[in-house]
Amino acid sequence: MGETILNRISSPKDLKSLNISELKILCQEIREYMIQCCSINPGHLGASLGSVELAVALHYVLDTPEDKIVWDVGHQAYAHKIITGRREAFRHNRTKGGLSGFPKMSESPYDSFGTGHASTSVSAALGLATASGILGENKKVVAVVGDGAATGGLVFEGLNNAGASKRDILIILNDNQIAIDENVGGMHNYLLRIRTSAKYNKYKNKIWNYLGAGWIRLFIKSIAQSTKHFFFRQGSLFEGFGLRYFGAIDGNNLDELIPILQKLKNIKGPNLLHIKTVKGKGYAPAEEHQKEWHAPGKFDILSGERLRKEGEPLKYQQVFGQTIVDLANRNPKIVGITPAMLSGGQLCDLMKVYPQRTFDVGIAEEHAVTFAAGLAAGGMLPVCNIYSSFLQRSYDQIVHDVALQNLKVIFTIDRGGLVGEDGATHHGALDLAYLRTVPGITEMAPLNELELRDMLYSATSDEYEGPVSIRYPRGCCQGLPIPNEYKFIEKGKGEKLCDGEDIAILSIGTIGNKVSEALQLAKREGINPAHFNMRFLKPIDTELLESIEKEYKAIITVEDGTIIGGLYGAVCEHFANAVQSNKPVIVKGLGIPDSFIEQGTVAQQMEECGIDAAGIFNTIKEVLRRL
């Protein structure tokens, strides 16, 4: 890249000397740079393309990092990173040792709060604003929340408290009418009515011209309030929370955006600015196909062709999608529920065939689980499809609303284990351990795509009662041929995959395939451990464990979940609590350590945790030396 305005921007202070025309050029250069970087090193491109003007305008008007910006989720924050001293580092965004794909406090003082999951910004920003007020620091605090994240209940809790607190906080609602999939629900419909009310917005635009006049402000506010009630008989949702509402304005137009931000900077108290932006702005393929370009992977800039590896096996998500449709054909009581991950989790397959039996509830994991519980109580068989890292948000609902009442809800837990470039905020590291503490739950994980199908089939049968969880990873399957029929898997029963001597390796889930690779390495050196696919973490196969104890000198457990409380914990607890023990048995656990694993490829993360084939093989040799 030759001499450009962007090359001269090393911090937000460099923006202050630019005029509006130069800022517009800068926005275009940021887009071009972002597209260039993400075509080679993939990331969440669409939302960040749409919020370039917002990032530039905020840093132009505010005095960051003294003033604080909290970016909800962080999908919108790439331009923010580029203009806050991380331009060159952005080339290594989401790579091992590089930038996090999300705002991260330890990465930069301009990242006021770490984000990665939706709907947290309002609450976090209110906390920052309250701290500033108590300390007398007089900082301006801004929360940027997308309309997709605004479907989350935590946003409403934050709005409720923010309006009542009267703290100096500006909430920017970045409304592009789409999250990953199309937005759903009452909030979406409400914002759509505001966006399309030409009379109301024209009237509000005239009001803004007078915001600087002191005594007129109260008079105009009263007129605006009356007019708002005329056009919206239900009144303003946001002003009902105690927030002053401004908008909706074009958030991709600096001529509109900068003046209103300058005025709002000086209006104290809780305010909400509603801006309209275009996801994928400035790059035609991303504008035309917004869902696909949320996170497109590698692509050719000129053609817009997304680059894919040919001949890849089906993904676990695709196998789930195909299987749930087949099972729903057989059982009319099966319904599917997802919190805003319709295409990501492949429940869109069920939506196409049975739209009346498929529910996208928006970014509302807690509601999804309790809604599923209600469906179960009403006689349906709900399959609740949620990413592992997002299921964490609904733990109380799993306990109180599902398990306590022994309701049959099948939780299909996507993105279990290490997920790669999204990093610490998105790993499915904890579900095996925390679900094991829930009374009455059946917890299982398939070795491959065939077991995923069979587990789904088995879970829908009457032999399985109460809540059931089936956990599988992101990415490609083993490439096994898919049969037409299913095999019933007996509840709580594992299986021996291969015979061996001295050491028994116990795995759960697809990490067992890495164990098989490690055993190939071991056989080359004349080492022959046995391998057992446990399938179930709860109830664990105690008969199998007792037989293993009699036959082997040592046990190695392998899991792609936290080492605390998962398979390793369950096996150790079994032997510690055994009334009779034939002999002391060595138990060595491999899994995700008690720490947050940063971004990188899944292969790099597995190597770091010692659960790749080489790491497992090294542990086998280590245990053999102890025998």
C-alpha cells in the first residue's frame, strides 16, 4: 500500500486533524485494507464493513482511550482496531500470537471491555459509567450494540437499569436488520417500523438542528414526545426505559453521524442513538449475500468467490441437520429450537421442511431452554441446538426448568471442544464438566458422524428419559459412508475399540480419533495400549471401568474439554469411591488445562493442550516409564 491517509493514522489522535472529506477517504481505505487482510486471513467481515464510519466518527469525536467504547460481541470492531495502533497487527488477526478477533482489555487500552458473546455491552458500559461517576472522572462512555444482540435479554436488563440510574451513558443501536441469520421477534419488528417511518424521522431531523439551544430544548422535547406518541401509539420503548431516544439516522453517512455525536457528547444522562447501517457496506458480494459474508473464510477479492477445499467430508453440523429432518419425518412431536444460530447449527434444514416445528428465538439462550422445557411439558419432543460456549448462559434454566422437573429436552451441543481462531470466548471447553453436575441428565458425545446419528436416534426413543445432551465439534467429519438405518445405543454403555496391554486409553467424543492416530505412532515402537470409546460421561459405564481396572496397570483419559470435572474427574471419582479395589491403578488425564486457550488453529491449540496425536503418544510413553 502506497502513501495513504490510513498509513498516517497510528492512533485516534491523528484523526483530529482531518476534515470530513479526508475522513470519508479514510473510511474507504479502511474498507479496502480490511477486505485485503480478511481475504487471506479470514474473519468476521460483514458487520465490520458496515461499521467503519461509526468507528471513525466515535474516535474522531471522543477523547479515547480516556472516553470509553464498549463494542458488543466485537464483530463490528475491526475498524476500531485498525485505527487504534493495530493496523499492521491486523494482518495477523485471529492467529496464534496475533490479535484476538474480539475486543480484549489486555490487548489495548482502547478496548475498554472484553467481548465475544452478544448483549453484554449495555451492562458493562453502565458499570464503566457508574465507576467514572463515583470517581469523579467525567468520562464519556459509549455502548455499541447491534440490533441482533438487542434481542438478548441482558440488553433489556441493562437498559432498564441505565434509564433508572441517570448515569452519563450513550447507547448506540447499530441497526443493520441482520445478525448472522435474519433477525426475528418483536424488537426486530419495532425497529423496522422506526426505520420506515418517514414522517417521524423527518420531524426528528428538524429537531436535532435545535439541540444546542438551551431553553428551547425542553419545549422541543415535549413536542417530540407528543409527536412520537401520535405516530407510535404504544409510545417509545426506549424512552419508556428512561432513555432519550435519537434517530434513526444513516450510520454510514459521516455528514449526519459526526454532528449528532458531537451534540450528544455534551448531553448528559442516558441517551440512545439509533443508526441504520448496511452489513457488508462497500463490498458488493458482502452486501448482496449478507449471511454468507458474516464470516466468509478466504475469498478472491476481484471475483468475490469464496475459496473452498474440494472433496471435504460432510461437517458434523450437516450430519445433524440431515438426521434431525429424518427423525422429524418419523416423529411428529420433534421440534427444533435455536438461539439465532439457524444456519450455523444447520437447523435451517428442519426449518425448510417443517417451518411450524422450527423456532429461531433470537440471541436468547435462557429463553430457548425454558421455551424448550415448556414445549416438553406440553407433550412435544424439543431438540435445542446451541453452541457449547453459548449454552453456558443458560445453566440455571437447564437445572431449574428442565432437570428439576425431569423434562425430556435433547440438547445438541455444537462447537464442543477447541474451535480455533475465535479463541477463548468461543471454545466449548466447559460443557462436559458443568453438565455432569446436573442430576438426572444423560450426557454423551459421539466418536464420529455415525455415532452422532445413532445417538440422536437413540435419544428420541422412550428408553431415554429426562434431559439428554449430545455434544459434537465444529468442522468436518471422518468421511464415513452414511447408512440408511440407525443402531440403537444402550444408555450408559461404552465400547472397546482395540485390545492392548498395560495401558487402557479412555476417550469420549471425536478426540478419540486423535487417540487412534497416536496408537499408530505407538505401534511403530512396539507399544500396544488398548482403546475404549466411553460414549457416555453420565451415566458412566461403571462395569466397563471395573473390568479395565482388573486388566490394565494404568489408565489415560483423553477429552477435548476442561481437565477439571470431566472424564478424568469421573474416572478418578469412580476409583476413589470404589468399596473394593483389586489393585492401585494409575490414572493420567489429558484435556484442556485450567486456563483460557487463545486464538490459533485447532491443530495449534490441540498441540498446546497435549491432546494431538503426538501429545497423546508422548503421554503413553511417559506413563509406561512409571510402570
